[in-house]
Amino acid sequence: MEARPETKPRARGGFGVTTIDFRTDPATARRHRVVSLVTRADIPDIVWADDETGCYAVRGRDVKGNRIVVEQSGPIRIVSARR
């Protein structure tokens, strides 16, 4: 994977599709946030996200307390973080 966010043009609607990966380039990925289109809230602890497919992964813990990455899907949008 590339270290920078990728933007692909969409045929209609004027929105770009963005893919970010916090594991490969955390400094660049920190400039973006992932928002749930259902709750309109930021999704915390994002590991990677692709708003074209609606797939993303978040950090979590299993029942024993070990760190894990949980893949999820849903309507999301990757937007630039406000400064």
C-alpha cells in the first residue's frame, strides 16, 4: 500500500473516494477523520478506512484484554480534519 491517502475521482456527484491507512503513514492519516453517516459522529480508533466500499477497521480488545483489529462496514465518509 502507498503511504499517502489516495483519491480516486467518481463518475457523478463530485465527491472523491479516499482510502487511508493509519499504519503506513500516521502523520498523513491524522489529517483525516472518518465519520459515520448514520450517527454523524467520528469513529474513534480507526486503523484503516475506504469510503468507496464502506469498510474500515478499528482497534479494540478481546475478552482477555489483548489488542485486536476489528474490521467493520457501514456508510462512512473520510473528511479532512479541521484545524
